Amino acid sequence: MNGEIEQLISLSSAANGVVAGGIEPSDYYPGNSSFGFCNAVTFVDLERGPSGAYREIERHPSPVEWLDSLKRAAGCSVWLGYGATNRPDVQDHMLAGFTGGGGSWSLMVAADNLTERWIGRWEVTDAEASDRRSWKVTYGCTDRVEGPVPRPDVHLDATVDRLRRVLQDIHAFSASHDQEGWADIFQKALMSLDTTTKPRLPGKMKLVCFDRYPELARRLLGAAYTAWVFGGMGSWNDLYFEEERVFKLYQTLSAELYAAVCEALQVASTSFER
């Protein structure tokens, strides 16, 4: 899973968990695994100066203070925002392994009769950190709208059906083109959607307040995390097929899988149960 997206999912889940009284902010940060490579995580407002340039004004020095502020807010709700970039030169899934790539992700926060959009910026500030905490993450409040914006309607059944269909197609493609290792991964993702199995995330991955999501949302999260095969060298993105017809099908299926996985993550995050 892309570390930036994983952290956004984690922050969204933690925020709703704090508001619901399920966790305390100090129990979440900095110990949560989504911050394992971060030396600082701050929240800032963007203020336009006389010259037209923006400057950053710190609002919260860490996720603890940000979560505390949400805990005190009235009617708070948090979910993931996502939008495809639709670049003509390269598809989003090909950039998903790079910082800032793979579409536009954000945290949407509705509270105190305001709705805010927070977008993260990752930058290396200590490349030689012995504890591998090389990154500073700054979440900037890029938009603020007066009045509450309701959480988007979620259609878990339809989202599960879409992801299942794409996984079946890409599994069949992998199995028929000597990509057994990838076929196994897609089969495991399909099993996450199987109602006869227990909903869970792959391997040792954990998500705070995972049990506060509906069963279908937990299945979507498990399948999406498992099916996240997008990255750099050695990833699914790194494959090549000499036959043009086959390579075009591979590109089409990859783009469809990425879109379905991103939709699954967004829809699941919006379905948190209070």
C-alpha cells in the first residue's frame, strides 16, 4: 500500500474513532504504524500574503492536537476524498508508487458548521535518520466551505461487485499469461470478499478502529490492501508483454483495478459506524 494513502486512511479512521469515543489521541500518535517513517506530522492553514504567495500558519503541531480539536467539535465526521488526475500522458496507477502520484487524495472534515479539505505534502528532511524516520508530513487546509457537507452516500454492495468483477478479470489474465505469483495475489484479494471468510487485512497490517466498519467495508479494505500491486521496479506496473494486444489488455485491466481499489478505499472510509 502507498504510504501516503495508508496514512490518510489511518487518520480518517482514527478521527472518527476519537469522535465516537473509541480511542484517545495520545494512544494513536506517534505509535501507529502509519507514522513509522515520519519524524513530524503537522497541520497548517494557508494564508495568502500581499504578493499573492501563500505562507503556512501552523494550526496543530501533531495529529494529537488535531484529533483533540475534532473531539471538541460539534457533529464531526471525517472521510477520504479522491479524484483521478486523468492525465493524457500517463495513467494514475503508473504513478501510484511515487510521492504525490496516483491521483488526488485528501481528508474531508465536516465539523462546527464548516467543511475543510486537508491535503498532505511529504518531504524528506533527514535522509540519514538511523530510525528511518526521514519524512516530514504537512497537511494543509486547502479549502474551507461554510455549512455542513454530508458524507457521500455509500453503496457497499455495488462497490464490492465492481471490485470482484475486476479482480476476476485480472486474475484470469494473470493465470493465462504465466503470471502465477500475481494470480495468487488476486485470488487472495477475491477471498477477502468471500462471505465465508473472516474480514481482515493482509499479513500483519492493522487499521485503528477496524471493527467499527460494517462487514462489507472491512472486506473491501482487506481486498483493496491485498490487491494493491502498484509501485515501481518489481511491481505489477513493471510487467511487459511483447504482443501488442496482450499488453493493451494488461494496461486496461491495470487501470480498471486501480480505479476499483481506490473507489473501495474511499467508500469503505466513508462507512465508519458511530
